[in-house]
Amino acid sequence: MRPAFSIIFLTTLTGAGQGLFLLLYATEMLHAAVTPGFYIGGSLLVLGLSALGLLASFFHLGHPSRSWRAMTMWRTSWLSREVIVLMGFLGMVLLYLLAHWSGLGLTAVLGGMASVLALGLFVCTGMVYVAIKVMKEWVSPLTVANFFLMGCASGATLASAYALVGAPDLVPHFIEVALIATLLALLGRSAALIRNARLKPTTTLQSAIGIRHPRIVQKAQGAMGGSFNTREFFHGKSDAFIRAIKPAFITLAFVVPLALLAAGLSRPWLLPLVFVLQYLGLLAERWFFFAEANHPQNLYYQIIS
């Protein structure tokens, strides 16, 4: 598939925001001795990341003015459910922020509801792709698990950097959470890569055209130039590029952050850099997630005249 950068930014930015909020709420439930300002600032970060992701998603729409219609098919569409849950999550985080700002004392309830919506949003986002049965690379519980784990990893890394200015005493604890989440994310993504490498296509050129000859060579795609099929269902990059980006995102998103987070226990000033590097790695990972999915129609459109 052709990776859409609007969706790449949506899923990575909102994922980091969800992970950050889950850690903020867990910190409050553990009765950490921090001021309300820490939770207010953290909630603003969550809202900012999610709003940026939502804004980026508008560039994926042919008619942004009709975006409200995305919520009308909630009975059958995971995409509609994702939009609804995202809006609910944003609204609940805003109420959580206002409760801390006003001192109403409802933060435990509001934060709990926002946390449930954050978890639900991870599920909805992952199921958007799991539900596309023709994409064998996506049809796995690992898809949902990896959206959750990578969101928690980036959110915990961001929380560690944010705590430098808001709650320095929490930095070592947040680093430990970030280390665990990043390691689990590495294991989950590695399991998905191994699974996908073993997949065998159920459709072949022989089955597509009904000819059983053992060797069929395609000479042309059947059209003189590009088309919707060649633009939207294929990433357009070379095999060498695809082979190079896999170790690149594994290194940037997981290996380097693990090393720098461990170093951050004694060198906290590294933490903002860790988040930036990890986020860049997650952008590459999400690009590969889309590019790796091979639509069966590419059997026919694999050669561009």
C-alpha cells in the first residue's frame, strides 16, 4: 500500500498522547506528590499531540468539509468508531484538565473515563487495519497490540522528558516504564515482522487468470501510464529501499532509545533527544507498516509501462 503521511502522523501523534495520558493518570492514582500544574501541563501536551494528529488526518480527506460523516457508520465501521472515540477522548482529557485547574476533585473519575477511552482508541485504530481481511500482513492480534505498545513506549519517553521540568523526582520511575514499554514494543514488532516474512500469498498469477502454466511472465500492466491502482496500492519504492528501512526503524524506534533511556538515568538531559529520535523511528515504522501490506491487485499492476 502507499503510505499516507497524514495517517502516519495521526496514528503516531495520538498514540504518543494516549500513552502519555495513561502514565499521567497512573501516577495520580499512585498518589505521587506532585502539584496539579504537572497534570494540567501534561494534559495540554496530550491535547496538543492529539489535535495535531487530528489536523493531519484532514489532509487525507477528499472533502474535509464532509468529515463529520465519518462518524455516521459507527455500527459497521471501525474507522467511524475510531473518530467517535478520539473525539470522546479529547473531550474527557479537557474535562480532566479543567477539574485539576478548578480543584473540583473529580479527577479520579474523569481520568478513569479518559483512560478507558484511550485504551478503546488503541483498539479501534488497530482494528481499522485488522478488519481489512485482504491485507494478510495486518490481520493479526499483533496489529492492535503493537499500536498499544508503541503508543505507550513513545508516551512514556515523552513523560520522562516532560517530568524534567514538572516533577524531577518522577524521572527515574518514568524512565523505567519507558524502558519496559520500549522493550515490549520491540518484541511485539519483531514478532509481527517474523510472522509477515513467513506469509505465503493465496493468490498467484496462475489463479488470477485461470492458466496453470508453471511460468508466467508479465510484460505490461495493461495501460500506458499510471492509474489509481498503481498510485494507491503500491508504495513505489525499490526493494533496496524497503530492505534498508526495516533495520533503520528498528534501530531508531527501539534499539537507540533503549540505550539512551538507560543512560538517561544518569544523564537526564538526554531524554528530550530520546523522544525525538524514537518518534522519527516510529514515523519510519508506520511508513513500513503500510508499505509492507501487499494488496493482491499488485499481481496484475506490478509492472508499470
